[in-house]
Amino acid sequence: QREIETRALYTLTNRLTDAFDMPDIAAIACSTISDVICERACCLCFDENGMPESTFIQHVSKERQIRREVADPQAVLHRIEGLRTGCDIGTEFYDWPIYGREGTLGIIRIPSEHAQALTESQVRLLRSMIESIALAMDRFRSSQVRMRSREETERERYRSNLLRSISHDLRTPLSGILGATEMLAGMTDKEDQR
């Protein structure tokens, strides 16, 4: 049993390192959980403001995943924020929150009929998988923040260079004009109107 759990976690972690965005992480999570724990697992991601997205991914077969509408994202958020146990028990799904460093990153949704039949070892494995998913989501969010910061720094550098260039282009002819003006002013009589 431990070998199966370790292999499942290794497979999930390995696949998550190749993910390139949040929907990809969600798709990998659904696929792996469906293969190892129960069929038709889902993943609902939260946006950067901590709000649930309007759709979630559900694994329906080995080759196919679908996107489903979230009936009421605000209600989902309210239930997860008020959660006192490991998961939120709903009529269609048991919702397991994915907690990151700075808040909720998403939800793993297990269909109710499968969730009720989970053994203690499957629940433990699911929690371990959710922690791996949370790490991947956190890593992706951190890299997004770093990229935005780098882009902002790059923009600021371009802006500074542009201002420096414009300032130089204006100062060069102005210094020549000022020099010629001072020379002319020195050559004329102070009383001369010209």
C-alpha cells in the first residue's frame, strides 16, 4: 500500500514539474487523482484575488476532461472560508481545499458517491496529493509575480533610458544656441535693442 502511495505521489510530482500554467496543473491533478484514488475527480482553481473561477475541470475518461460551470462561485467561496473540517460535504461533491502560502488556491472535488467510500489510507494519500498540488500552484504563482516584477523593472529601465536620451538630445542643441546667444550678446552694445 505504501509503495502504491509513494509511486502515485512520485508520478503526480513528476507530472506537475512539467506543468506550465494553472489549467495545466488542474488537468494533471484531476487525471492523477482519477487514476489513483477515484474516477471523475475535479479541480476548481481560484484566481489571484482568491475568487473561484467560473468553470472547473472534471476528468471523465482516460482521454477526456471537460469544463463545467460553477453554479454559484460566491457560495463555494463562502463554504470553503467557513470550513472547520478537512472537506466540505456537498450533494454532488466533497470539496477538499488546496491551501497555499497566501490563501486558498483551489479545490479538489471528489464525487460524493466515491468520497463516501474512501478508505483512511486513500484520504491520507489524497491529502498528500493536495499538498503536492498546492506546492506546484504556489510555485507557479511565485514565478508569475517574479515575471511581472522583472517586466516592471524592464519597463522602468526603458523609460529612464528614453528620458535620458530625450534630455541629451534637447540639451546638445540648446547648449550651442545658448553659447552663440551669449557670444552675440557680448559683442553688442548693452543699449542696443537688438
